[in-house]
Amino acid sequence: MAEGKKRFKAHINGKNYVIVGDSTPEHMKAVVDVVNQQLAEIKEILPTISDEKAAILLAVNAVSDQIYKAAELKRIEQINEHSNRTE
């Protein structure tokens, strides 16, 4: 295991996983809580969806959000750069 990496035991959608990373246990607990909440919401809306398809849908939603947030961050950075040049 790489230096600084920690093992975190997670219970997601009724299954146990070990996640390896450098995040704090508090962060990983928050991540697992959100994943479980979002999976539950997907299954409530689409009760017959398979676990695999629900996980794929959750991943697509997460990546989509990440792309939107990255674009927004870039836009804010450009505004700040422009503001700094005009001061």
C-alpha cells in the first residue's frame, strides 16, 4: 500500500467494501452516506432497476456534476484573473 494511504471499511447498498485512499475517515463516511442516499433515491424512483444499473446511473450523475463544477470553477478563476489585471 502506498505511503499515506488508509483502508476504510464501507457498507454500500448492503455490501461491504474496503476503500483505499488518503482521505480522512470522516470524509469517507460522508461519501459513503451520500452514495447510499443517492442509490436509495434512484431505487425509489426506479424500483426495478438492477444494482449495477443504479450504480452506473449514480456514477454518470456524479461525473456530470463534476464536469459542471469544474467549468464553473474555471469561469470563476477567469473572472478573478480579469479582476486582478484591472486593479
